Amino acid sequence: MFKKSYLLVFVAILMVVSLMAGCAKPPVAPTTAPAEVEAPEAPAAEESGVIKVYGAFATPIEEPWDGVIHDALLKAKEEGLIEYTYTEDIGYSGDMERVLREIAEQQKPQLIMGDAFVNEEAVRRVAADYPEIAFAFGSELGPVAPNLAVFDNWIHEPAYLCGMLAGGLTKTNTIGVVAAVPIPEVNRLVNAFIAGAKETNPEVKVLVSFINSFFDPATAKEQALAHISAGADVLFAERAGVIEAAAEKGVFVFGNMSDQNEIAPEWVISGPVWNMTPTVEYVVKQVKAGTFTAMDLKDFNMYALGGATLAPFHGNESKIPADVLAAVTAKEEAIKSGMFRVPIDEAQPAAVN
């Protein structure tokens, strides 16, 4: 009897539960979409092994000085070491500070590189206001802690070798030099070139003129033509525009900053070459490691660390007297081994030397 009663109760309970389940309302879809899950942020440049670099150049990058820095940064970009963008032809009329502040605020790079010559105060003011950004600029002044490193084109060593070659090549015993502005970094190249010319040819006369600009090819060409009219049969193109004059008049010429043989292959013998790659690689590694130091990067721009070289002759060595070429080769080895130091003379050279 009790078993039958329990069975009836159990069946009744099952019926009630089934009825309640059938009457339950289905779940209502939400009236608003669920919050979107944010995608993870892309890793910062330094986390992915690539740092963000901005180039700030006072002149057009076709001007060899800034062009050398630009080329080294492009190389680093191609090798996957950096992200790289740049602004060129900023000038010297006060725009550098504005441009640098815009770069710092809008682009937020880890490193800004460029040239500070004639814009020294502007660069230093901006660097002081953005201590979290590394600044590495070409400068004739010193570094400033914690974030402004400086460099320069210490290519007086190959300039000396070019002078030796020029002294051996001239037939008129007159050489012409056209340079930018008589500041220390320009003067030391010209003086080294003159000293080299005097080593191989003590009787040589070296004519020197300045165009008072870092980039004015038309004026440089005019000055070069004036030197040729005065008897120069070999030229040193410290600035752009001189090689064109040499090619027109058929005289030998030495380029500057980069290998410029392609401008006039028959007449460009060689030239001092500035290689910024060692400097760029060192600075990029520092920034990436978080160890950037405000320092003078001078040594990375000299022969010993590959920052300075003599441009290839491209077959034109056959035009150089054998004894002169042998003397230059020996002197180059002495410089590389530290057995000879090219004198550093930053005084303004005379018009006639």
C-alpha cells in the first residue's frame, strides 16, 4: 500500500516538473551587442627589435653631408633594424626648432638624427625638453646629458691622402679647392688636403675659396671655374658643383663625403668618403638596449673603425704616377695601423697656400 502511494506521488511530481519546463520562456536575446574584445596592441618598436627613427636635415639630402647620414639610415631600414622617416631642406631661418617639436609630439620616435650646424641652439633646446627621446646630431660642439650625442665627419685622414694624389697629378703646380664655410670641420679637411699635397709636391700652390653656404652648386661651380682660369688643373670638390666644372674643362677632381665617380667617371680620381654606418649601428643598438649615452661619437667616423675611407679609383689609378700611388698606399696603411696621425688643423686656410 505504501509503495503504491509513493509511486503515485512520484509520478505526480514528474508531471508537474514537465509542465513547468514546457511553460518556461526561452532566453531573450540581449538588446545591445556584447562589448567588443580589444585586439592586443602591436608591440612597441623596441619590443619587436625595431626602433622608430626620424631624420631631420637642414639641407636637401642630395647635399652630400646630409646625404651620407640619410644613406646610412636607409641601409639600417633595409636591414630591418629601424623604422625610418625624414624631413629635408629645413633650412637655417628658424624652422628647425618648430620641425623638431612637431616630430617629437606627433611622431614620437625613439631616436632623432640630423645635422645641427647653424641650428645648434634650436636642437639643444628641443633635446632638453624631450629627455625620453635620443638625439644624435652632427655638431661642432659637445654632447649634453642625458640625451644629446654628437658626431662629425672626421674624414681629414682620406683628405690628406687625396691631397697627396693631387700633388702628384698636377702639371701646372696649381690646385684649386672650393669649400663651404670656414668652420673647424670644413677647415680641417681643407688643411689636411693641403698638407698632403705639400708632402708629394712641396712646390705646389693651393688656391682656396669658400662659398659661405653648405649647398649652393651654382656658386661652387663658378668658384671652381675661377680656380681653373687661375691655372689649377686639379680640384678638390669639398662642396657640390665643383665636379661639373672639372668635367666641362677636363681637369682632374676629387669628390667629398661619398664616392662621386659616377658624376664624371673620367675626371673624378677619388675622394674622402664618410661612412656613417658604424655610427648609426652603434646608436641604434644603444637605444634598443636602453643604454643611450650623451657622448661624442667621433671615433666611429675615423679610419680605425671604418667611418672614413678613400673612394675607389674605378680604373683611374692608371692616371696616377706609380711612385705617388705607392706613397699613398703606404701612407694609408700607416694611418690604419696607427703609425701615422694626420695633423688636425682647424684654422681657416689662406686664399693661397
